[in-house]
Amino acid sequence: MTGTTRHRPLARLAMGLACVLMIAVTAGCAAEDDPSRAKVGSCLEAQGKGGKTVRDDFRLVPCTSPRAAYKMIEKDDRCGDVTNGYVEVGTRRSRTRLCLTLNASEGDCFYQEIGFPTGRASKVSCGPAATYRVTKVSDGTADASVCGKDVPNWTKTPDVLPRAIVYRHPPLTLCADRP
């Protein structure tokens, strides 16, 4: 027997272990952005098209990322406030919802597919691609009047600008206008 023939099983074992390790690392990295790992305050990016209730259409991103359009405010079986969008996570037998608000600061622009909360929102540069711009953020307040006397809440007139996006829980009002 030559020296190379004797070492082939060890080389195969080493290659096999390297492959297993690479698969484990890849799976671990992919799981890092899985929305089911979200905690209150985590931010998400919508990747899918249309409605936003499918876990595979979202991924966790740092809240400072320009792609972080949503913030998780609660994990619940249902999101009681109709303003909040949600993502369903879990298995067929055990599902829960991640209740979401827009992750918005004053001056942020969004492109909105369909209407909020049923359509996907993406943070975009202010300009022709934007549907609206957030002109004011009133944290701790759930009142459309902070956006102006005649500014309607989005639930009454979803396509009218300016408008107020009012979240009841936790209290938050976003004022939106043309980009």
C-alpha cells in the first residue's frame, strides 16, 4: 500500500466534515434574519409583493438600515389595532403574529403598494418613486389632529394626502404628505 492510498479515508472524512460545517454555518446565517426570531423593537424589511402577511416575504434588518420599513411592537395571536400590519410566523398548528408599525422618522419617504396596512411599504429616497413623506412623528400620541385640523386619519381616506397614520397601541401618530 502506498502512502496516498492509506490517507484517502482521512481526506474523505475531513472533506465530509468541512461540508457539514459549511452547511451548518450557512443555515445559521440564514436563520439570523428569520422574522420568527424578532423581539419587540426589532425591525423588518418587506421583500415580497402585495400583502404583507407571509413570513418568507420579510427579513430582520438593523433598525438603522434604510430598508427597515417596519418595527415590531408586539407578538400576539391577533393584532387588535387595525392600523397595525402583521406577519404570521410559526407552524401550521401554532401560529402567532408579529404586530407592526412603520419604522418612520421625520423626513422618511415610503413607497406604498395598495394601501396600508394590507399593502407592502418600502423605505425609498424622496422623489418620484415615493408615495408619501413622513412630515411629523408624534410618539405617545394617538390623535390625527396633531397633523392639522383638517387632516384625515388614513382609515377614512387612505389615498388622500396629507393624512395621519394613527396607531392606538402603542400610541403613535405619523403625519404624511406628498414627497
